[in-house]
Amino acid sequence: MRVHKPYVIAESEDGSHKFVWLGLDEADAEKGVLTNQYLVVDNGKGLLIDPGGYFVFERVYKAVTEFVEPENVVAVFYSHQDPDVVGSLNLVAEFFPGATVYVSALWSRFLPHLGVLEGLKIVEVPDRGLEIYLGHSKLYKSR
């Protein structure tokens, strides 16, 4: 089984903006569903997209820290509530305690079932979308 290293998919000329695929370990298939995680970096601040399940978090964390310091992960965005995407929420709360967590307003009601709410700054994303600020940039999440 192969391990695919993280790589920068897109980067600004000056290197201040990056879109990073956080890699993949094919052995993770034995732990569940293979998933993709991404990191958006703006001037040293990071937004982690779909951090994955519990068993892949160690790999994801190591990959993230190749690009930003843990305290500079200022936002985590969950595109949906499947366990292969949100299963590591307790670890996100522990390892990125300053991050704002963005979730769909529709599924935020399921968060209490994950047993982790304390210490999380949660922002519900309405159906119409939401502006998210990262570093010196404004991102827009549409439906």
C-alpha cells in the first residue's frame, strides 16, 4: 500500500496563499473509508477542510504542521456530518483549540451526539452561505 505525501495544489506567486491536499495513506482503507483532507493557507493562517475520522487524524495533524503551526489553524470547515469527515472532532478540539469550527446550520443539531461541544467555537453556516475570513483574505462558502 502506498503513502501519498501532502502537496500544494495551487499557490500564489509570493507563496502567501496555498491550497494543499494533505496526502493519503492507502493503509487507512483498513480503518474505514479513504478520505481527502485539505488545507487553505493565507499568510501563515490555516483553514482545515474535512479533517477526517479518528484513525486518520494523526496523519492529518502531521501534514497540517508541515505548512502551519497548530496555533495558526484558525478555522476548521466541515462540509457534511459523515463519520469519515467529522469523527475526529474531539481531536480537533484538543489539538486546534483556538480554531473556529464551521458547520452547516442543518446538521449542527447532530454535534451533541459526538460528545464534544465544550471549548469549541462553532459557527453555523446558513443555506445562503457565509463569508469566512482567513489571514488577509475573505473566503465565501456558498451552498
